[in-house]
Amino acid sequence: MIKKITYGAPFDTEAVTGAYESWQGELPYFSQEEGRKFSYRMAEEDIVFGLGENVRGINKRGWIYESKCSDDPNHREDKRSLYGAHNFLIVDGKECFGVFFDYPGKLTFDIGYTDRNVMLIEAQTGDIDVYVIEGEGPEDIAKQFRGLVGRSYIPPKWAFGYGQSRWSYMNEDEIREVVKKHREAGIPLDSIYLDIDYMVRYKDFTVNEETFPDLAGFAEEMKEQGIHLVPIIDAGVKIEEGYDIYEEGMAGGYFCKEEDGSEFVAGVWPGRVHFPDMLNADARKWFGGKYKVLLDQGIEGFWNDMNEPAIFYSEKHLQEVFEQLEEFRGINLDNEASASLNRLVGGLSNNEEDYKLFYHEHKDGRVRHDKVHNLFGYNMTRAAGEAFEELEPDKRILMFSRSSYIGMHRYGGIWTGDNLSWWSHILLNLHMMPSLNMCGFLYTGADLGGFGSNTTEELLMRWLELGIFTPLMRNHSAWGTRRQEVYRFTQTGSFRKIIALRYCLLPYLYSEYMKAALRDEMMFRPLSFVYAGDRFARRVEDQLMVGESIMIAPVYEQNAKGRYVYLPERMKLVRFRGPEDRKEEVLEKGHHYVDIALDEVVFFIRPDHLVPMSKGGSCVEKVDFDHLGLLGFVEKEGSYELYDDDGYSRDYESPSHYTQITVDAEGRISSGGEGSRKEFYLI
Amino acid sequence: MIKKITYGAPFDTEAVTGAYESWQGELPYFSQEEGRKFSYRMAEEDIVFGLGENVRGINKRGWIYESKCSDDPNHREDKRSLYGAHNFLIVDGKECFGVFFDYPGKLTFDIGYTDRNVMLIEAQTGDIDVYVIEGEGPEDIAKQFRGLVGRSYIPPKWAFGYGQSRWSYMNEDEIREVVKKHREAGIPLDSIYLDIDYMVRYKDFTVNEETFPDLAGFAEEMKEQGIHLVPIIDAGVKIEEGYDIYEEGMAGGYFCKEEDGSEFVAGVWPGRVHFPDMLNADARKWFGGKYKVLLDQGIEGFWNDMNEPAIFYSEKHLQEVFEQLEEFRGINLDNEASASLNRLVGGLSNNEEDYKLFYHEHKDGRVRHDKVHNLFGYNMTRAAGEAFEELEPDKRILMFSRSSYIGMHRYGGIWTGDNLSWWSHILLNLHMMPSLNMCGFLYTGADLGGFGSNTTEELLMRWLELGIFTPLMRNHSAWGTRRQEVYRFTQTGSFRKIIALRYCLLPYLYSEYMKAALRDEMMFRPLSFVYAGDRFARRVEDQLMVGESIMIAPVYEQNAKGRYVYLPERMKLVRFRGPEDRKEEVLEKGHHYVDIALDEVVFFIRPDHLVPMSKGGSCVEKVDFDHLGLLGFVEKEGSYELYDDDGYSRDYESPSHYTQITVDAEGRISSGGEGSRKEFYLI
């Protein structure tokens, strides 16, 4: 049951698919002022889920958050915003409901920060659509919400393989070497990411011919080794006479303009850039069409970056700063003057005032950027997604973005941005998974091993032990940090076994992903969504349900040799040291301390559930999805509904993709359904 | 058994008290190169304890640390240095030994960072004294080391009370209000800290007469209410004609000089300053004598700050930066140019090159600052400590410092610097306690509630539940952050009860502190120091032994309602909601999940151990230390050795300070010893 309550004249974010009529009654649960302040009194036991990509726990209580897409790589626990704006919450406790604040500008969520017991949501203006959702519990509410905002993006199957990235692999030979090292060490790999240095001076849709003299040929060479090249695309277009994208954008009037009609000048990687007006349908169509430049060279996947949009400086502000700097020359820089100087220079990047300097030409009229700030990355990715549907109607293209708003989940996934090689960011990765899933973002994952700062062998290994479960499984790191390709460490064999296990789990993970996407469900769920009556399950912030059969409880503490795990029911613990070395143990409901050595992957299977597993492969296309081992915890009868398809075409709905599998207590397997050509065996 | 191995010609840090002859044999355990690279191959089970004030766990394995005293308030887990340099380690595993690298310059500890199994310690030069300590186990080794470096600082008893701080309480009335609010709400309080704004333009040993027109009178007024004022002292002396400290320093030649003999100019709070040459005995004597200015106004405690020394900029470098800034004006600031600009401006503060610009006149000759960098804060505090011994021979003066080196522990405590209102910093606080204790720093604690960033009511309350056990118990927060005096939140009653409990625990905490100081022992110990044969105790990173009777296991997770606790033996759980509301439960050895509500303090008492408790009081001098309740877990016979004294004089050694208490299984109390005038009762 969904009620839409409209205040003022909301901007059409297109987050919600189709028209949804406003309800004329009063807003339930909340008291509101001016259609822009919404407050709810929380009971002591209430949990607040949601907010997608953000800091802190699965339970968002106890902090204040802002929906304001920001390029901030310092994911400290006191940050209020990361790269996305995901304004959906579920309150679960005394009352249970979901609420979506469809609002494209800055929105503050004070969830027990100012007053422990009060949730206060505050918008900049009273123009907002509020959707209140009631249902049978949080899982049902999330599903209803997902139905409201439309089906989640589905990537090609190869995008569930392991990807290796670096800012940046500088040339073809460096990539050949990275691929060779993985292949030689027997480490499965499906993709290599091209960060900003593959371009000429950071110019979108160009390729540096000195370092990548024949991208099409190189892409083909890589594909023969089972590797996809995935280039980055940035939001800003370099201002440079003779650069075709710049000139076309100027000619077409596709760039964001200042109040006086001149193109807004920001500084990003290339220095001075213009931003394509992603909220203008014509500009979007033009920009989206440009991806063809790379598609034509055999590229099948992209990541959209810097699309909050990140602004290192605006040309206007930069000039002011240089003028003001003069005032500091030669004076006694005491506390106050030092602080002013730091504010002046530190305030150059991602300055809120800069976002007030430019405008969008939207179908509903001209709008100043800051009022619709959170829609920029969404619409950049939409530009690509809509173009792919035209350019490649029968083929899935990998697409994920840094910045996002709900609605974008239909066009691409996200990675969780520029995290750090911190132990606490393993847990943050875990916390974000269900929060993002409920907001529609299924294809997602963190930069495994950490993007900023220097990783360690132990951190990377523990992080991969979580990462093998996330749909996007990518190892990525920043310029100037320690190299973190897994073959660079001492325990290469352990890394190989952990990543190999990912490929064994692919039939299960892909099936669970597809069912979640096609049914508007969550692939990663908090324990309490599944075990609604279990009071202790409500407390658990470091375990997750992954799909219908598995619970995970990764280690995220340095030097740990195990961890505490809560079992909400009797489960089978499965312990892997690589695909061939498996130990099993049935544990009773309750609290356990579980030893988990550094090179072990441990997960838990629910009673009468199955996990279909392959024998693995060096890349996704080498994985045999037709002969599957069944790992299960069968007490009476285990059953599983398997989804599979060719992984490339867009024909998702065919019943032939489903196979029903059952295993009885004597270990007899039966399978049926239109996809029943597959063969199964017990393992 | 201690072996001193000398390489080259080490600088005399005076960390070790007395002369200690070098051993002529080979360095055990380590292989070394050039007397400056020391490597040790770690076994999988080895734990490495030590490094005092630093990031990460009690077990320091898995990261790389630098001894390089730094003013960095961003205590991220990827930092390598904080404010102190504490070069003592204990390896406990296949082999067990302690090692102290007595070296005043930058020292790197790669403890399994580059290679998981290798510890590599690297100095800048091959002039170093290495002390290797062998003993019966880590506790014995720590005790031997402490004997080597001399007795830890002992503060006055009132310094074990609760302190309230803020950068800054700006005037007398603001402080009166803070005290009044505490007193009205019945929240015990013993001290108010004066941060930098009590001075005139941040000039040491001045008092702003507009805001504090009569400090002596005000200090007296506060003392009548049981409150001590504790002013901050900074390392840099403002360059200002007519300012007596500046002029005396110039006249005496007491400031650090550049190579050409001119005084080095750095920028800190006052703008341009000179640094007193803390390594020059004459300058130290002069600077220490200045504390008399404030002692004479009734001040009995100080905190020394910015004594790494922090440098916002050097005048020389600042001018260069302003010149180089010109090169950026008007150019296209692309990736590389932006990065250069950020490095240029960001590199102004705490720049390693600046530390090479000035010199010390040490008894053994002139030495460039960077070579002895880690001794500056130590010697600033020594200046004060030595002065206090002369100025106030019969009275303890509170003194703690931000920067430190081992040796400084004889002259003052430390606080753990400018932490943040992060949940992870509660755990960091816990991790530092035993690490600091083994290095000699007993009087220590963190800024409760967090210094930087904004606290929350829940964070502050959970942190106080740990803070009531730390000798220094101070609530402190930074300019521009949320106010965090406890009366500003909704649950004032809960805060009152938690802080009141601290005062009830004072007889135990003070006794344990004094015994640890007088016997070179640790007050806070990792579980494995006490339960040497317990393999699981070695894993525990979030519980501590506090003194001889208590184990603590604080909550450090947002929204948690309890936590897992490991009991290395059968213990009594004691649960307090304030002094009057106590519940007890005996728990068996092993793993437990313990409910701990937000307003509850839970700790554990070892079998046949006692905890003497007072009835509390509004400040330390109101606490009755002579009529004590005994909280115990008596199975056969509980015993406790109580230390107590007047808390002000320096006569620590008298046997009259000790009382032996026993309680038998029937609850009969007996007490003896020269301090046996005290009366005890069971609670």
C-alpha cells in the first residue's frame, strides 16, 4: 500500500516509473511543517534502515546524513554524504513503514543525532513528493518500493567475474603483464579497468595513441584471453579548440550555462571543462551517443566517474581566491589568519557556491543546478543507458557510476566510490549492501583492498573473502598507493583459491542476482528481514543473508583468527580453503565463536536450502553452468530455484531460464522446469 | 635480564635513568645491518605489543609505524604517527622478549606490513642504543623495562576526578556557568581546563585581563567549589617587542636558532614564534621557571600543548610558497597542476623540511632539530617538572603533555591528543591504555566524547563508560564542534550516575594507580598478560584488566545493546545504573553475550578479588576514603592491598599508606597494616 503525498510543485526526478496519483489525505506517521520539515518520534526499539550508500551502520540511527552527492574520498564515520543520494528509509519497530522523499536537492536526515528519539528530515524547499509505504514487514515494503521505481539494471554475466583495476594502467604492455601474471598464477580474471590515463589529456572518448596505439586490436587480443577492457568516462568535457566533443557540445548548446548564457567553466582532471547538461534530453542523447566511439572499438563496459559532478574549482572562484591570497602575503599569519587561509584554499573544491553558478535546460524549464544537484550522475548514466538500448538493443553493456540517485538503478550499477584501505571499510562495504539493495542498486560493490591509502596482504585477503559475494567484485587502488594486484603478495596461492571460489559460486550468485532484479527483491538482506520474530537478529550489524540459502559473517578485524557469529536458526557451517578443500559442521541456533583462518572462506547454509556450484574457470565464459554440484543442508528436503541464461542477451523473461531443483533426505536429486537440461550432482 | 647493545655514537636521550653498561656480545633475536636496520622473523602466532600512543590494535602486527611526533588530528587507521614516540616493543609467541630502541630521530617499525612475517625496524642513522629484555613473560618484561626508565609521574589525587574542557571557555562567566550546571545537576566535577583563549593573543604565561580580570581570585573562587583550573601552555613564544617572555628569551639566547645563528621563526597560534630550546638545560630552567607566574595565581595543574613542536609554517617556507603561487595564476589547472598546488599549500604545515632548519644547543653539542625531533615535547614537560620540584617540593602539580618520548613519563602524563568523535576512537582509547602503560605512561586518557567532529549523546555516554576507568578522565572538544558538556543532552541523569560511579571507584582506581607507579607495573593489562596459558585470551583486543581485581569490556558500537565478552576464568559480572542500582551475576569461564543498556556500566570481578568503593562525592576532596564498601567476588577468601595517601604531598613511600584487607567466605572482614585506621563494610 503506497501513498504519495505531494507538497508544492516538485521537480520531476523520474525516479518513480509511470504516473502515480497523489493521495489527498494527511501524511501518516510524520508531523510536517511547510512541506519541508518532517519529524517522527522514534521508539527505543525502532530500527531505521535505508539511505543506500552512506556511512555508519545498517541501522542508521544516531547520526545526521545529507543527501548531497559529494566527491569526498575520506569516508570517515563523521561524514554526512558520500557520492549518492538515496532518500528511502524503512522504520521497523513500534510501527513499520517505508518512506521515500523524492527530492533532487539537498535533504538532511537527522536520525536521532540532535535528539536521540527524534527523526527529522528537512528539505531546502517545500516542493517534494513523499511516498509512504506500508506492508507486511520491511522485506515486503522494500519490494513494494522497488516496484515503484522500476526494475534494476542487469549487467552481462561476465561482469560477475573478478576485475582488476588501478589508477592507472598506463599502456597496453602494463595491462598485458597484469593479465599474464593472473593467468600464470591461475587466478581467474574477467576484466581490466582503464582509469583516466588511457585518454588524451583526460578528454572523454579519446584514446592516447602513444600508449594504446590500437585499442580495437588490443580489446580483441584481450577478449581472446577472456578479458574485457572497461574504460572510465568523466563528466566534464575539456575546453579545447579542435576537440570534437567540445566543439559539438558548443555547437549544439549542450553544455550547462551560467545565468548570463555563457558556458560554465569548472576545473577537473583536464583543467577547464564544461559540463554536458545531463538534464537536457537533447544533450543526454548527444552525450550518450558518444559511447559508440568506444563500443565500435570492441568495448563492452564503462564506468562513469566524477559525476556528482566533482568540481576541483570554478574558474570564477579560482580567480577570486588568487586575488584574496594577496591579502595574506607578508602579514603575521596567526590562528585566525591561518584558519582563513586554509578555508580559502581548501574551499576551492566541491564548493557549494559553485553549484549555484550554472543551470540546466530541463523539459519543465530552466533550473539552477544546486536545486537538482543529486540528479546529475543519475542522468549521465541514463544518457549512456538509453544510448546502449538503441545502439546495442540485443546486448547487455556493463555500466556503473560513482554518483547516483534512485532511478539511476535502472540504467547502471554503482561502485561505492573512493574508499580507503581501512579495516572499518570492510564493515562499511557490508553495511552498504542491503541499504543499497533496498534502494534498487543491486549491481554494486566496493573497491576491494581499498582505493586510497596503502593496503596490506591481510586486509586485502579478508576483504576479498567478503568481495567474492558482491556482484561487482573489483580490486581497485589509487595513484601513489601500494600496488595491490593479488599476485604481488606472498600468499598468492591463498588468493587464487579465494577468487576461484567466487567462480564456483557464480551459478548461485548469478541466479540470486537475476531473481532479485526480476522480482524487485533484495539479494543482500539484514538478518532481521528474514528472521522477523528473532529479537537478537535485530542487533546484528556484521552478518548478512546473501540470496535465499546463505548467511555470511566475514572477518573485518586485523589479526583476528575468528569471530563471533549469531545463528538465528540451526545452520550448516561450510569452510573452504579453495574449491577442493571443504569442511562442514552443523551448528545450533545461538551464539558461536567461529575460528576463521586468514585464508579460509566460511559461510552458513540454511536448513533445506541448496547452493548450486560450478567447478570454476579462469573467466566467466569458461565456467560450466550446465553441470552443477549441489552443496546443501538437507534435513527433510532441500529445494532451490535456479535462474540462468546466456548472460549477454536481454531476453530475461523466458521461463526457460528457470530450473527447479530438489534434493531429498536420501540425497536423491530431481530437477524440472523449462531450463531442466542442466545436470546436477551432490557435493 | 637486560642487554644494552650500542651502535655508533647514540645521542643521550636520558630516557634510561642512571648509567647502564653496554653488553659486548651480539644482538640477540634480530639480524642487523649498519646498526640501523633490525629485522626479526615473526612466527604466525607471535603477538607484538607496544609502541605506546599509536593507531591500530593492542597487537601491532600488520601495519607500519613511524616514531615521529606529529600534530595530526586525523587519527585514521592508516596514519603512521601520532604525537608520541614510544619505541618499546614486546614480542610474545615462539620467543618472548622486549626491545627498546633508544633513538631520538625518526624510526620506522614495519611490523608485518611489507611482509606479513617480518618485522623491520629502521633508523635514519646507525647511532642507537638497543635494549633487549628477557624475562618470565610480557608482564615481567614490561616491569623490568619500567625499572630501566624510572618511576612514572604521580599526579595529585584531585586529578583523578572528572574534568571538563573546551577549546575554549572564553571567560570567567562561561566557566562559572559550566560549573554551576554540573553542580546543579549533581554531576561530580574537579577541574575546568583553560584552552588557548585565556591568554593574550596566545602568549604563554599571560592572562587576558578582559576575560579573566583576576585569575588568582577566580582560581580561589573555583577552589571553594572544589574546582581546579588547568591552563594550557604552548611550545612557541610569540615574537613581540615588549612581551617579557620573548624579550627574556632573546636576551638569554634561549630560543632555537638557524644555522646562521638567527632565531628560527615558525608560525603557530600567535603567528610568528620562536621555540625555546628545550634541549638546552639553561633554556629549560628558564622556561620551567615561568610556570611560577601561574602557580603564584593559585594554579595547580597544566597541560603542555603543540610541543611536537607543531609548525603551521616556517616563515622561510611561507615566503617561498607565496612566490610559487604566482606560477599558478591564470594557467589551466589540470590534474598535475592542481595536485602541485595542493601539495604546495598543504605542505605548509608540519613540513619535515622545516624541522631541518633549526638547532639545539645540547650539553653534548649542537644538534639539528630533525635528528632529535622526538625529544622536544619530552623536554618541555621536563622543564616544567623539574621546575615544580624546586618551586613546589612538597606538592604534586598536575602536568600532562601532548607530545612525548619515553623518559617524559617521569615528569608528567599525556593525553592521547586530538582524537575525533568516532566510535572507532573508543576502541583506540582502549587499545592505547596498556600500550602506554608498558612504556611508562600511567597518567593518561583520551578526550572523552571526541575532540574533533561532532559527538552524539550515545557516543559520549558509551565513551564515558570506558573513561571512568582511565586515570585522566576529561571531556574535551574542539572549536566549532557540538558542545558536549554532559548536561546539554537529554539523559542528564544517566550521565550523572555514570560519573558518580567513577567517584565511587576512586579508592580502587587510585590505589591501583599508585601501586602501578610505585612498583613499575601496568594498571591496564591485555588479558594475555594475566592469563598466560589461555590461548583465546591472546586474541582479545577489546577487553582489558584494570588493576588486580577488574576486567572491563566496554561497548564501542553505535546502537548496540550489548556485546560479546570472553571470560578467561569464572568471574562476577557487576552491572551498575549509578552507585545505588547494582546487579550481580556469576558467569562461567568462556564466551558470553552480555546485554549492556546504554546507561549501564558493566565490569567483571575476578574470583577472590575485592574492589574497595567509596560513597562518591561532588569532587575528590569530598570523597571519604576512610569508610569503604567492599565489592567482591569471594569464593574462598578475597584479599586486596589498598594504597591511599593524602593525595597532595610527595611522601609516597611510607608504609602507612598500605592496608591489607581480607574477606572470608562468610563475609568476615579483617584489615591490617599501618594504614589500618580505615573502616570497611561489605556491599
